[in-house]
Amino acid sequence: MPNKSSNNKTLINTILAGLLLFIATCIWGYAFVMQKQGMEVIGAFWLTAWRFLLGGVVLIPFVLFESRQTKYCYKDIVYIVKSSLLLGFLLTGGSNFQQIALSFTSVASSGFITSMYVVIIPIIAFLIWGVKVSLLTWIGISLTVLGLFLISITSDFTINYGDLLTLICAVFWALHVIFVGFCVKKISPFLLASAQFLVCSGLSFGLAFLFDRNSFELSMLWQVKHELLYLGILAVGVGYTVQIIGQKFISAVPAAIILSLEAVTASIAGWYFLGEIFTLRNWIGCSLMLLGCLIAQLAPFIRRKKSINPTVKQLPQ
């Protein structure tokens, strides 16, 4: 039977992990503003490449310090490389789709639609691993889809192009959250974070040279120095690392609920710093999406309280 001090330590770790995740949501909420402002000067692929390069490099001293205390065998190195490539690819997709989308949609819409990854996760888990999706989860998914309709569908029943790109980005984020949960159990958070950032940066530089080579000049980096410093050091270096550390000490349900608040912080940042104004229809849509995300994430917890059927499949560990 666990002693009282052990329980207290676990509780403190859980509270601190939740606080770290909330700090990450605040950092990322304002990052939408920085991304939109940066796009006024520099192309999407270039901005993503440079900010993730900065974020990856910032963490290298921590990786080197950690490596002095950890020894990796050949099998560990292979696993690290594979994990970094996978997570770096997912980061590349999520970041660049989101970055491009901000040219066509508002910060608030982007924030709320990005948060749909919370309800996309159980759908992916069902399609790939056969994890049972409860009725409550389907209700949550339905509410987010209705909210998306109110935010994104125009009067002639076409979806806003930027919102469509953001929805694709949400699929990448959902896959990223799932696989971070797997990989962080076997790899140091700083090493995993830095490696995936550098992979994302390399892939984004490749995309920039392929599709946006002639629009970039080094002088542009000075023009977006504040945006790059915030996006690279705080949003990437601190934000994603904090997410990885937080997910190591808190279960998936409360973690996803806290991370979904990024949509709220993004809308507040868009209103305060960019003067973006939402219509009543937009706010109703955003409220439905947030409610749907919360219901979808609380569903597994409620089901466990009522004693789940032990034959239900769980995500692979």
C-alpha cells in the first residue's frame, strides 16, 4: 500500500504538470499573433524552418548535460532516430498547414479549429487501433463539427480555405500528441524535443527551397526578429518541451483538456493585440467546439468511474 508521502508527491507532480501545460497553452495562444505578424514579412515555410531551428538549438545545452548521465545502446539510438523522424514529420505538417492557414483566417478561428485535435484523437484511435468510442465522445465530436460549421461555412455553403487548412493541421497535431505519448516514455524529454524540432526545421527548409526560394532574403530575419525570438525560444523551445514534460506526469484526459484551452488564449490574444472581432455566430460556434472538446475528453474518465468493460481495447503502450 503506497504511503502518504508517496501520494503527496504524486499529487504535487500532477498539479505542477497541469500548471506547465497551462503555461504552454498561454504561450501558444499568443504565438498565433506572432505567426500572423511574421507572415507579413516572411513566407510560411521560411518562418517555420527558422523558428524550429532556433528552438532546437536552444535545447542542445540541456541535451548535452542530460547525455552525460545517460548511456544509449545501438537499439536506443535507432529508436530515438525513428521517433524523431516521425514526430518531426508530424510537426512539419501541423506547423506549416497552420502557418499558411493564418494568411486566410483569423487567429481566433485558427485557435479553435486547431483545438479539434482533441476530438480527432479518439477517431484516429478507433480507426487505427480499434479503441471503442463511447456515446459521450460521439456527442462531443458532433458538437465540434456543428461549431466548425458555424465558424467556417460561408453563406454559399463553402468552407473558408484557411479553416480547411487548419482542420488538416489539427489531424497532424492529433497524431503528434498520440505519438509523443508513446515516445516520451522511452526517451529523455529534452532529447526528444530538440531532435524533432531539428527534423521539422530541416524538412521546412527543404519545402522553402522547393516552393518559396526566391521570396527570401537574410535581411528579412532582422525584420521579424521579435517574432522569431518568441516563436523559436518560447513557443517552440519552451512550449513543446513543457508539453512533453507535462505529459510524462499527467494522464491523457486532463492533459488534453488543459491543452484545448489554447483556443481560448488564442482568441483573447487575437482580440487584444490584433483587434479581431467575432460575430455572435462565431462565438456560438467556438463555444460549441470547446464544449465538444471537453465532453469528448471527459468521456473516458466518466466511463471509468462507471466501471468499464475490461474487454475494451486500449491504445498500445
